[in-house]
Amino acid sequence: MVTMSSSTTLPNFDFVAPQLNENTNLPLLSAVLEGFVDGILVLSEDGTCVHSNQKGRALCRDLSDDNSANPLPACLTAMGKHLLESRELYPETLLVLTQEFTTQSGHQIRARIQWLEFPTIANSYLLVSLENKTRSAHASALLEAMQYNLTPRERAVWVLRRANRTYDEIAKELYITVNTVKRHLKSIYAKRKEVGDAMVN
């Protein structure tokens, strides 16, 4: 089950079930797409998946309803439908639609869909990028932990805090008291201030 960050219910849209194709005539483009941190999908206007990188396929599985036979999640098919409709309403404007979703595993995913047009190709395509915000926040927290020279325990507290966990949740996960969480965070904020002051001077 995928929960959306907005309260609107998106209608179902019959995209053609995409064939997630590993082969491509453009090996360089394929290698570039595989190198992206985000999941990438390229869809034709009828919803057929022309290309997807490995991260894109993994995030689609994470976003899909377990009972769905279609590898493209319903939330993305609905976004594609809205983008196609926007072309009729605003033919001169190339819009970018953005929506955030929460997967069953609790990961925050930001989806962006936009037109992808090539001057030498008559057909238009939809470019879908999927960012795992939960993993991005985790990676940022680990980098900050190194920058602030945090202890292993402070690092564990900071990673959870940057994931928007409450003091109680951090305490339960790390088997420490809430007061210990507060003490660690006070130390972390002091170290952050030291680093910030050193950068200013």
C-alpha cells in the first residue's frame, strides 16, 4: 500500500504494461542512466517503458501494490495521465509534475515526471525520476557525522534524528533513555556550532 503526501485520490489510468527492457541500442545512454543515484524511467506516450535503470525498477517494486500485475505503480501511471492531459490544456508549457509517496517499508519517495523530447525524433517521451529521500537523508547524516567528528553513538542518534524520528523513537531503537538522547543531541549541536564557527573564521 502506498500513501500519498497529498489528500487527493488519483484516478486509475490504463497504461500499457511496460516491458522493462535490459537491452538498448544506446549503450552509452544506458550506462549513464545506470550511474544516476535516482531511479530513472523513460516512458513512451502510451505508457510503455522504453528504458529503466536498476534503481528505477527497484523503486517501482517498492511503490507497487503487492497484488498489482503491472510493474509500473498506479501512482506513476496517474502522474503520467495528468502530464498527458496538461499538454492539451497548456500546449506551449512543458510542465514538471512532482509528488511524494510513502512506501510500505516507510521510505519517502519523490517522483518527478516531465516531457523528454529529442529534436531528431518525432515521438515524445516521459521522463520519470524517483528519489529515495529517506536514503538521501541517511547519506547526508553520515557525511555530517564525519564533518562534525561525532562519536559512534552520536552518529547513530544523528542518523535517526535526521530521519525525523522523535526522541522517544530514537531512545527505543537505540535502547537508551530519552535524557541520553537529549544529551547526545546537545553535544552534536555544540559540535555543529564549532564547525560552523570555524568555517566563518
